Amino acid sequence: MAATEQQILQLLGGINMPHRNTNLAASGLLSPILVDPDGRVIFSIAIRPEEQEVMELVRKAAEALLVEKLPGHKILISLTAERPKAAAAQSAANSPRKLMREFPNIRHMVAVASGKGGVGKSTVACNIAVALAGERLKVGLLDADIYGPSVPTLFNVRDKPVMRHDGRIEPVHAYGVTLMSIGFMLDPAAAVIWRGPMVMQAVNQLLNDVDWGELDILVVDMPPGTGDAQITIAQTAPLSGAVIVSTPQDLALLDAVRAVTMFGKVMVPIVGMVENMATFICPHCGRESPIFGHGGARHEAGRLNIPFLGEIPLQMAIREASDSGRPVVTMADQVETADRYRAIAAEVWRFVSSPAAKPGVSA
């Protein structure tokens, strides 16, 4: 049986805080605790930068205690510079969407997600962001895929972000979009070999420590799957909705359904589903061939009662543009494909800016 947040807080009450006359559970430093259906226990401990060394000992002590007392659970604890409100530690009865943090300078956040890798999710996210920027909106794009960041390549940007004296990170800019990716900070050939808590901490820092400025919308290019990083983002970011990207084939659609289910559990509304690589368009004769099948995402969206946002073909021009760092929506010779991305982007903006209240929207 999965542990409850109250049980976990009782256990953490046995860990005394160094230099404080209190325990970890009562310290006011804990984020709300998420216990997902797979038995993962996920939360963070807020620290000051100068406390990192001693608080890492506290984190390890909490992790060891919960591993011992909660057999069958996977314990994922990270340290973060984000300070939770005092009431957050007492939120045992809160739903996941009440755990989100506030980003007063960002009007809307939208996740672009997929159940598996290799379906073109990042290319879709990139072109949605640039299409929205083309409508004179202030747009940001967060590359939250720590293991496989794509934004540096998709935008042909290798600038190193600047760390300011106040600890905030200056993002980079391209095609009218404010960008941040772990890929800007690493050698292109470097492999990120991190365990779950380090990934969660990196995602938190990219989201919270970057000076995004005033944005109408932040597009979050999610890592593929439904693991720790995805839950961290869904738990802490005020997502107005999620776009699900899939290819038409059955295997990809099965994983896309899992992504829909995950967002449902954390109460993030689904903007709709995109069928990517819908048909292959021959660059020589222009003939379309459904090499991955065709219409699967449209059918699945109907079955799940979520909107179908459109189809993007498997096209040589998209691959070439992506590899060269030129979003297709900026290319004058790809009007038809660009219009498909623009139509999807328009539906995303219509969804988040509609008068109906959406979970996570900060006006």
C-alpha cells in the first residue's frame, strides 16, 4: 500500500535540523509531498546556497530513513533554492494542482509532451513557440529534456547563458523567442549521467533561476515519458495545459495515452493531440505515403474525448530545417507546412487565453 503524505511527514519529524531547534517536517522547508501511483515519493527541501553542504547531509538522512521505513517505494528528494510558503508543509490534503509555485511575470505555461522519444515533440514545440512569437506575443521556450536537449540544435544557438551576481541566469534569444536549455551549458558531445534527484534539481533550477522577464506564454518542451522530471514539472509549474505529440503508429499511441493519463492525475488539462509524421511526402514526386499508418492520433483523440490539433507530415524539408537550426515556420518556401504549425499554435493560444478558468493560469 502506498504511503500517505501524513505518514511521511511523521517519519521526517524524526530528523533534527542542524543549527535549528526543530525537525525537518516542521521546518517549513519542505515542498508538498507527492506519492504517485507507482510508489515514487517526490519532494524537495528548500535551502540557502551557503547551506548546500550541510543540507545535503539532511537530504541523505531523509532519503535513508524513508528507504528503510517505506519498502517498495522509490524515494526522490532534491534540494532547491525555491522557498516554499510556510503553509505548504502542512498540505497533506492538497491536490497536486495546489502544489504549484507562482510565476507572476509569466501569464501562461504550456507543456508539449509525448509518451516516448523519437516522435518529433521538440520540433513541434520549437515551431509552436516561433509561430506564437510571430503573432507579437512574448514567448519563452524551456527545454526540460535534461538527457537529450534539442533546443540548441533546433535554433542553431550555442551561446552560454550568463550567471548574474544575484544568482539569476540570463536566457538566450533566437527568432523572437526567449530560450533556456541545459544544452547551452554543456559540451554538445557530453552525456548527462545523473540520477533522478539531480535531474529534478536541474529542472527546478532551469524553471526557477532563469530571468524569463515578462512572457505571455512559456512553452515547456517536456522530456519524453512519464517519469520523475515530468512529475516535478507538473507538480511545481502552473501549467495551463498540455499538448500531446504522437506518431500514428500503435506503439507510440499507447505511450501517448500514458502521457494523457499522467496529466489527468495531476489535473493539467489537455489542449489537444498532434499527429506528427502523419504521412511521408516524397521530395521528388510529392506523393504521400502513410509509412507509420495514418489517422491514429485523430482516432485516439476522439476516443479520449480530447481535441485533435492537426497533422504534420514526415517531410525532408522539416528534417533539413531542424538540423540546420531554422524553424520551418520562418521559411518562405514551406508555406503549407508552416501554416499547419501556425494553426496548432493558434489553438494553443486560444485555449490558454479563453475566459474559462484554467488550472495554473496566472493572469
